[in-house]
Amino acid sequence: MESGKGREYQRRPVEGGQSRPRPPEDRAYRNRKPEDTERRQRSQESPGRRQRPGEDEESRRRPAEGGGRRQRPAEDSPYEKNAGESTERRSGRRRTRPRRRGNIKRIRQRNRRVVLLLLVLLVGGACAVNTIRTKQKEAAAQAAQAYAEQQARKESQEAAKEKEKEEEENALKLADESEKDQWYLKLVNAKNPMTKEDVPEVAAETIDANGYQVDARIMKDLEEMFAAAREAGRNPVICSAFRAWDTQEYLYQNKIQRVMAEKGLTEEEAAVEAGTVVAVPGTSEHQIGLALDIVSSEYMNLDEKQMETEDQQWLMENSWKYGFILRYPLNKSNITGIIFEPWHYRYVGKEAAKEIYEQDITLEEYLGAEPVGEDSDIESDREEKTTEPETTEEKGSREDPGRKLISRPGSSVCLTTV
Ligand SMILES: [Zn+2]
């Protein structure tokens, strides 16, 4: 480029035929040849066209006239031609150079654009990634919050359910306790004796011609049981039922006096002796009007053989359907404290009777009560034989003559019952 510039500079016409002083650093100027200078000077001195071979000076110098040859335009002169060539070459170079420069510029511009685009893309991508990450974080945070809220709701619901369940259980427990407090589930045994004040007032109702009475509330079920037994061809009879406190007290005190007289014992010693024969007042279920001694009309002794009778077999199989249980079963005396009595039935209601019968348990077990134990293994119906049987007049003052009798009149002669 440096040398090109020098050449261009050399060939450029100079105004006034003098070349401008070149800067000393222009090497091309310094290296110019003398003939170049001379040729330049010559061409400046003779602005006309160069003499052609065979052409005289005059014709050469004569300007073209009329149809003469038109003077070439300035550029036709050798100098101008030369200059034209130079210009053309220069312009060619100029065209080339700017083209290259243009190309380079365009390439650079394109590169810049590409770089710019890449930068934009990079920044955009970074922004997009950042946005995505931010959104992801937000989504994760929202999900975590939603999860936490869900967990809290779940825990709250579980707590509410737990509380509800507890309340239900408490209600059931209360209901159950309340159920077990029902009059027909009253527990009376050696560990749960009644005082005279504790004994419930029994609205006793006479059940037959013999004047036996029971709590009026169990009358319906009792009558249905006897009706069913008769329908099955059985003929059970009642030989003991409700005993008022005074009756039991009378029997007990009467026995004490007799023991004292017969055996010469003190009243205390006689009381203990009498208690093994006659139930101490307050410990007999007969006092609450819910117990009955029922025997077979074919065998009226109160002993274990009673179990073998068909009447008793029927009662033991079916009494639960009417709310009655065999209160002192075989091999349960360690719980009831009473020996096996296959004649003593107790009303407990149909629901409890069913459960007690099906599970083969006692009333104590059903109620979750403390077992009475072997020490109190006595006969609940141990009552002295008497020659003074109760009469209808004595017991059955409330008897309704028009009511259907459960037991046949005169059949209720239990051999060990008063
Ligand atoms: Zn009894």
C-alpha cells in the first residue's frame, strides 16, 4: 500500500508543473528516477498531442477545423490517457478497496450483528432461564405452602375426627353405663347387698292363684314365656317369686330364734347359723321382684336333678328369648358365690339375656362386676321348710281373679320354699 501510494502520487499531475515538496518520509518520492521527472516536465511543456510518426509538427499543432478531426477530449491526450488509465486504475483500486472495505465492513457489521444477536440471545436466554427458575421457585413455594395447608387441614380434620370419635365413645360409654344402670340389671349378691332403704320399691303384681308376685314390668315377658312353654307341651310352675323385705326379715329372724332355742347359741352365733339356711335380708334377688324359682310340675324338689326335667330343659334353652337367664349356672359359683340352682331365673331384659346366654357368662361378668368368690358359695334359696305355707290371702291381696293364671292353682308347692 505504501508503494502504491507512492506510484499514484508520482503519476498525479501537479499544478503549475511543480511537484509539491514531498514529505521526506515518502520513499517513492525519494526514489524517483530522473527520467520520470523529465517526462513529466516535457508533457507539461507540450500540451498538444504527441507527434505521430510521419506527421509534421504543423499538422500536429494545427487545430482541427470543420470536418477535421475533432480534438480529442483532454482525456485523450497521452497524459490524460495516462491519467485516465491512472484514474481508471485508481478508481478500480478505489472500487476494489472500498469493496473490500465494504466487505470487511459488512462482515464486521454482520459479525457485530451476530455478536449482538448472540448477546441478545444470551441475555434473553439468561433472562428466560432466570424467569423460569423464578417461576419454578414460586411454583415450588406455592406447592409447599399448599402442601403445608393441606397437611394442616388433614391434621385438623383428624383431630376433629378423633375428638368426635372420643365424644361418641364417651356417649356410648355413658349410654352403656346408663344401660347397665337400668332397673332390670340391678346387681344383688353377697358383695352388693341392699339395706332396707336400698331395696327398690317394687310395684309387685300377683301372677297366679297362689299369690306369687313379681315386678309388674316383667309381667308381659313372663306370661309370654309360660305361654310358649305350654305351647311346647311343657308345664313349669312357679314356687317362689317376690319377697318383700319384711317377709325375708321375718323368715331370717324366725330362724335365728329357733336356732338359739334348739342349739343354745347366742344371738350372734345363731345369726351366722341362720344365715347359712335363710338368705340374709338384702342379699336375695327375690327382694327386688325380678327373680323367680320355677320348677317342673313333674319334679318339684330344689336340687340338681331339677335340671334333668323336660320342663327345666325347655326353660334353660328358651328363657333368654323372653329376657330371663338361669342366674346361678353350673360351674360359675366362683363368680356368683351361689351354688348351681337350676330353678332360679332372673329377668335382665332381652338384650342382656341374649348376650349372657350366647356367651355363657353370668350377670356379674356381663356387668363387669367383681366376682363374689367361693367363700360365699351358698344357696340363695336356702330357706327352711315350713309347715306354714304362704296362703293366697296372705300374699295375693292384689290378685285379679279375672286374669289368666300362669301356674295351675295349687301346683306351686316347692318342697324347700316357704
Ligand atoms: Zn330363688
